[in-house]
Amino acid sequence: MSAPLDLPKWADTILVPAISVVAAFLVAGLVVLAIGENPLTATRWLLLGSLGTGEGLGFTLFYMTDFIFVGLAVAVAYHAGLFNIGGEGQATLAGLGIALVLNNLTFLPGFLLIPLGILGAAAFGALWAAIPGYLQAKRGSHIVITTIMFNWLASVLIVYLLVNVLREPQSMNPETRAFPEQAQIPFMHDVFAAIGIEIPHSQLNLTLVLALAAAYCVWLLIYRSRLGYAIRVVGSNPSAAIYAGISPARIIIIAMVLSGALAGGLAVNELMGYQHRLLLEFTSGYGFVGIAVALMGRAHPVGIILASLLFGILYQGGAELAFEQPAITRDMVVVIGGIIILFAGALDGLFRRLVAHLFARQKLARA
Amino acid sequence: MSPAIELIAINKSFGAVHANKDVNLSVERGTIHGVVGENGAGKSTLMSILYGFYEADSGEVRVNGKPIAIRSPIDAICAGIGMVHQHFMLVEPLSVVENVMLGAEGGAMLRVGEATVRAELARLAKDYGLEIDVDATVGDLSVGLQQRVEILKALYRGADILILDEPTAVLTPAEADALFDLLRSLKEQGKTVILITHKLREIMAITDRVSVMRRGEMVATVETANTSPPELAELMVGRRVLLRVEKAENTPGAPLLEVENLSVVDSRGVLRVANASFTVRAGEIVGIAGVAGNGQSELLEAIAGMRQPVLGLLRLDGRDIAWSEHNPHRMRQFGLLHVPEDRLRTGLVPAFPAFESAILGFSDEPHLGRGPILDHDRLIADLAKKMEQYDVRPPAPRLKSSKFSGGNQQKIVLAREIERNPKVLLVGQPTRGVDIGAIEFIHRRLIALRDAGVAILLVSVELDEIMNLSDRILTMCGGKITGERKASQTNEQELGLLMAGIVDEAA
């Protein structure tokens, strides 16, 4: 029998993840030491690059927007007991949806294009997740396997389409033509400029607001709605779901559809908010970061926002660090990210048990 | 002569839970010693310490007067202690000989060891009357014989002291009698037996002395001859309890649940219920008696709509239920509610706060929220009220469902179903893992419900419970209904025969 893991909520949601992060940074510091660099200077560059300047902060929040969407996507599926590894593929297809909508419906008035583009992203992402969802629900094909395979399918499909179908005839680049200007989500610096406030330029755009709204909606869905209730019943106790008259198959498909739609947010931020065209590999592996974000955020929207911020700092600060200290390459930054994932995800139980043990002891001492 | 086992001032905590507090236990050699207590009283923890699964935080274990340290089951076996677990630790595809050999193979090649085992098994069979086909595959043996293999395993390893944890939970009354005969003959040969159980009848029938545990403490050890079931129950609970609930003669009304020729096949294609037909009327409790695993669970689930019957007809309050509407959701709408057998796997969601478990199956009811959003304040207030009515402790609707004791979880489930005014109530194992105090409460509720005109179908593996509550009793064996008796006109022996499928002698 393991010791009962009873933790106060704040310890469960804040303290344990914080310990994980600190431990991860300590280990990462050792790695930096091992290649002969000073971990303290490295940390300074990391923080300075991500939070120290207005521009850096903008980039950090831009990455954070990506991570919130994919983190939420993983979390919704997770609540239904599903491990959706397919964020990459779903976001890729969402990008296709955006390009098809925006470049084909140019005759529509501008104020309709942005919502339609977002819907296109959600719909294509949802569809790409719905197929593995259906296969899991009706055929028992394991969702982890199918979503991984669908990542590959998506990546091959998008290469084919961009090279052979969607590429502009006169262009050598495998990318679509630029989206119409009225379909581009405004940059944050332009928005602020419009109301007379000058902020540094960065990729950060209004999609951040959409991401935060999505986080609130996911919270409402999962923890307050009847559907979210059913999703959680299926995820934590399938036989109770059958007893309750909730169809696990139906819920699995619904949860995957929602998950895929949320993953589409990554494409909205990257393509409608920044690149303004569909191009290859715009997902940059962020779909996988979503898994770490959701794990670290304990599949709760607030946790996911915080974890996304952390990973945003890591990505932006890491880029600056690699620039300032050439000995620490971008790959090193990936290593540090990996260590955090290891500690926050895989070793989470270790610290949780430790903290629970300390709490139990303290309780006994008081009793 | 020093006692076979002495436990002195044993303490054991799990986190904040003090499972054993200064427990003392002394078991004389050559006796059968009962240990009783409610669930969570610390019996299993104590025995796990004795068998080396856990180490005590403090205290001393003495075997035959010598203090020893038991750090693992191997230490326990070396000290001559054997244990028969409630859930057997057998490898079903292997033969009896191979199972007994397991962990004592005696070398890289099996041939030599096997000869020793065969010789030893033959001797044990002769000495104790433990007859068994040593080449039979364990998975093919009946539950009673599998238990015998467990006992043989312990004896083969040289056990002088045998611990049995709830050994009769899975046995028919006849098999239980055979087990008791065996235990008596072990005792005559000088073996010591520790019997953990919550069935007071068994304690009275077979033990020499009995120790009672309550909330982690050893509250009494008495000579069985000088005590009585009511006294033991009082010691276990700490207050007087009624072991039998009072009930008036019932006057059954219209048939509310009619089952005709129902057959059910499980996911592996095995026929679990064969041609079951019966009726439950308004204002009566029909009990289904049977040894666990004889189709009662599948029957309940099929009626509730959790699994589709392959054949048969179901009529609710005179209305034929079509196949297309035979699902849990529709059945609830028709007034057929269900207290499932397995609280933790089915009846509630352990990870949810209690107020969310308290709407399981009803989360679509319009009045529980506005549109798609559930009104948590309302759910919490609703449950708080029910918790007061049903005396759920602690009365904390936000507490995780898994944090409540078995009895309180069951009250939450019962409250959920009963408060929705069922016409027909299916009840599976209403008091499994529930403490005696709560059993009394639950039984009274069910009787009150019957008196209010609800048709109740009760499934339980506790024959006492079936006999106590039911107006009519059906027996099931191998998926078939083997008999029907009025509760007032039958007895345990007759039901035992019917449960074993021996219909002629019972008739």
C-alpha cells in the first residue's frame, strides 16, 4: 500500500510543480557546468531574454499562446482518459483549413474572414482528431498509435499539397500566397498603437486573447458543464459511465473533436497572427510541447497557462541564450526543456510523494 | 507452554491513519482463534504485519515465545506462519503440483522437486483428509478446492500457524462446512489457526477464542463459549446494534418488474444467465441468493440496461420494454433505479467530490443547472441535505468520494437512488464492506421503501442478509434460477442446497 497522497490544493497545484521546476533547473545547471559555462550567467540571459525586455516579453507571450492551445488540447482529451499525441498533425491540418478558407473566400467582407478562418482551423483540426477518436471508440485502435500515425500522414499530406497544389506557380517556395490583409489577426503592437500606446514590436498578436478565452471555456466545459462531467466520468471510471447511461464511445469522439479543434489554435496564432501564409513545418514540434504543458499544468486550465508561460520563457529565453553564449546551442536549450519535462511529467510522482510524506508527518506532529 | 503467536504493543500508521494502536494479541497453540472487527478496524493490517507484508512502526512479534523480526513473507514462512489470502494467489493455468511447488522448486530442473512435492502432498492428504487431484489444472477447480490448494501450499512450506483471511466469502455454505471440518482436523493435529472474518456465525461455530478489534485497537479477547453474537457486535461497533431488522408482513401489490426467459451472454460469449423468469411486485423484496459469480451480477446489469440480454422480455409496470430503449438512461426515466454491486467501480467516481458522485446517472436532469452548465451550489446544497437525512459522516459534500468509508459511500449512493422515488429498485450487495452500524441503517431504509410500495430486487452473497430482508427468495446457480421460496418458509440448509444446484433434495 502506498502512503495516501493527500495534499492541500495549493500544494498539489503550485508547490509540487514549483519544486519540479527548481529541481529541473538545478540539474540543467549541472549540465551547463559540465560543458564549462557558468549556469548563473546562463540563467541571467535566459530570464533577461524572455522577460527583461519588452520585445523579449512579446515573443515569450507569443510562444505562450501556442502552448496554451496545444496544452488545452491535450488536457481535454486527457480528461476523457485519452492521450492525444496528435497535436502536431491536428494543427497542421488546421493550417490547411485556414489557407483554404482565407484564400478562397476573399470575396467576403473582411470582418467575416477572421472568424471564418478560426472556424476553418477548428473544423480541420477537429476532423483530423475525430478519425483516431472514431477508431478508438468503435474499433479499439489505440489512440496513441493512431494519433502518431496521423501526425505523419498530416506532414506528408501538407508537403504534397504545398508542393503540387497550393503553391503559387511563380514561387519556388512550398507555401501559399499571403492571406488577404483583412484576414490577418492584428499584432499587439498595432492594437496598442491604435489606442496611442507605444509597445515594442514582436510577433505577439490578438490570438493571445483568444487563447485565454479558450482556457476559460475549457475550464467551464470540463469542471462546470454536463458534457464535461460526462467526459470526466468516462475518463476516470468507464464502468461508472456505462452504469450512468453515458456512452463512452460517443464521449471519446466528442472529446477528440474538441481536442483537435483546440490544437487548431496553434495554427491560428502562427499563420493568421504571424506568418500570414501556410508554409511547411510551422508547428515546429510545439504539438508535443503541449503534452508536457498539460502534464505540468495537471490538465487544469490555470496550470496550463502557467506552464505555457514557463515554456514560453524557456523557448524565447533559450533562443537569446544561444545567441549570447554560443557554447550553449539551441540543442542545449532543448535539453533543458527535456529535463523540465522529465521532472514535471515523469518524476512528478516522486516529489508529490515526498511532499505528501512531509505533510503527513507535520500533521502527526501537531496531533 | 508459551503461546504460538504473541503480538505485543504493535503500532502501525499509514500517513495520518493510525491503523494499529498498541495492539496485543496472544494465540494459544493448537487453537482456532478468531479475529473480528469492522472494515478498517485494523485486522488486515495486523495480519499483514504478522505475515511480513508491512513492518510495524513499533512493537514485538513472538513466535513460540521467541521474539523474531518478520521483514518479509519469507521470514514468516521460515517461522512456520502460512497465510491463505481472501483473493487466492494461484497460477490458474498450472496444475496443483506446480502451484504448490512455486517458490520451492528445489533446483534448476523440476523433476526432483516434483517427486518431493508429490510424496509430501500424499502424506498431507492422508494426515488431514485433504484429498485433491494433484494433476488437475487449478483454473478448472471449484473455488472451494482452489482454497484447499492454498492451504496445501502453506502446509507444504511447513506452516504450523495458519492465517485465513475471510475464507468463506467465496464459498457455498456446504463448502464452508467442509472448510471448517478441515480446520478442526488441523487443530487436532496441533496446528494453530487464526481466522479473520466479519461473520459472527462462523466465529461462534468454530473458534475457541475470539479477539475483537475496533478502530485500530484490540478491545477484547474472550472465550467463544462465554460470548454471544450480540455481545460481539456491540464490542465491534461500540454500541448496541440490531442484527435483525424488524419488519411487518408485506402485502404485495401489482407486478412492477416482470422478467421472462431472460438470457445474458458476457463479453467472452459465455452464457451467464439462462432463461430467468420472475416477477417483483409493488411492496415486496425479492432476494436472489447465490454464491458470487453465478450470474446474479449479470442479471442485475441486464435488467438495468447496462448490458443487452440476448433473449427475453422485460416488462416494467405493465409496459413492454423494447430493445431500442433498453439502456440505463431510459430505464431510469421509467422509474427503475439501481444501486450497483460495486460502489467504487460503478456506483460512484472515487476521484470526484461527493456532490458530483451524487448525480451520477442523473447529470442531464434539467433542474440541476441552467442549460449545459451544472449549478454546483445547488448540487452541494442538495447533497448536504441528504447527508443529514442519511447520517453520512463526515457531512462534507465537497470531500472526495474515495475519502468516505464504505458505509458512507453506500449511503451516498442509496440516497441518490432512493430520493428519486423509484418504482423498482435493483440493489446489489448493499452492505458489502459496510460496517455493522450502517448495515442496520441501510436495511431499515430498504424495508421502509418496501413498505412504501417499491418493488425491490436484492442481490447479495450474504445469505443472512437475503433471509433477513426478503419476502421471497430466488436461488441462482450456474446462471439458472434453481428455486423460489417464501422467506418465512425456508431455511439456510434448503437454500444452501438450491444454491449448489441440488434441486431434488431441497424439494
